[in-house]
Amino acid sequence: MMLDNAQIDAFRRDGAVLVPGLFAEWVDVLSAGIERNLAEPGPYAAENLKDGEAGRFFDDYCNWTRIPEFERVIRESDAARVAAALMGSKTVQVFHDHVLVKEPGTSKPTPWHQDGPYYLVEGTQTVSFWSPLDAVAEATLRCVAGSHLWKKPVLPTRWLSEENFYPDENAYMPVPDPDAAPLRFDVLEWPMQPGDAVAFHYKTLHGARGNTSERRRRAFSLRLLGDDARYVERPGRTSPPFPGHGMQPGERLREDWFPVIWPAEA
């Protein structure tokens, strides 16, 4: 898996870039892991549709330590090496995995949001990989170019209830609607084949269209951290919450929970 300088420059400029084929050799393994996850949901599993909404929108996270297929991909794929190059980081730590499944006929989109404000970590060296296990054209990930450089974070909200995640709204900007102002926002999106990946910064505003096709849209997402990532306290319960972590503000995330996977010898 090779990256060129243009991809690295695009990631740092736009906050998102397509990495074709990053998980192409791992589609079957990830598919088996997602089926295991659907059959055995974890404590954070959620169904994201209201009564009367068609389809199914399932998501779950923080399962890589109990789903061997996910752990194998995290440790053996090229994801860590590619993440290090994109972030310009000497080390790469695992933060968490995330599975999102939209069954056919699920018109509900994934709401626009930044991941960073939900998290208990801050840093300029962060990257998420979003990889579909099914070919997607309409239900693909959408990222707003340059939003990772905005001076004020976007207010995190709950996907189902649409309530604010934290009480202090003044510290955040309201959630923008790029579709309502297409001349103001540069929305990046790509048709994708199974195993392709979008790499995006934790502060990149992103969302995804609903799945109105006749096929499932299964996506595996992997969140990774670089050298400057540090624990930060938020004004409420984070998502994921990681209860009992014992970390203090300014510390690197504890490596027994968030292992270093690059360099491999670490």
C-alpha cells in the first residue's frame, strides 16, 4: 500500500483524502467481524432510527479487543503505516473501532458532525479510516474540505434524540448544514469499492447519505492517534466514555488500553 505526496498534502490541506484499496485484502475478514458484531452487539451498540423510519441503521464501537477479526486487521493491515505517513507521526496508537451498517431502504443520513468534540483526546495528529465493505456511490462518506482547521469546534449532538451532548453551547459553533449552503462549503465525496478508505481528521466535519439502494452498506471505521495526542477533560460524558481510565489532562493515552501499533516493534 503506497501513498504519494499528493495524498498526504490533500489530507493535511482538506482534512480528508481517498486511499484506494487500503483494506481491499481484508474485506472478507472485516465482513466476518461485522457479522459477529451484529450477532453479538457490545455495550455501546445503538439503533439510530425513530419509530416509523424505514430500514435499519446500526452502529457499535470499541469491540476490537473481543472481535478477533477486527484486531487482526488493526495489527496486520497497512492502516498503521499509512496513518503514520498521513499524520507525520513517528508513532500510532489505537483509539477505537466503529462499525456502521445501513440496510437497504434506510433513507436516514448520518448527521453532520466532527468526531473530535465527542472524544476524550485532543491533538493535531489524528486520523480516522472509513471503509465500506460494499460498493457505494450514493451512501458514501461526505467530508467538508478544510473544516479541520476551523477555529471553533462544532457542537456535538446525539444522533437519535438530536439533543446537545454537552451543556455549554457557547464553547461550540452550531452544526452547519452544507447542503443548505453549497456555495459556502466544499463537500468531498467519492464513489468507493469494497476496501477503499477515506482518511479524515478527527475535526473534519462529515456525514453520510442514507442508503436508498437495494444492497447493504457496511462500513468499518478505525480511529488512530499520533505523537501529540493527549487526554483532555470534556464538560460531560464522552463518546466513547472509557469509564475508569484514570488518566490526567495532558497525559498520553495509557498504552495498555490504547496500544502503540506503529512502529511494529513497539
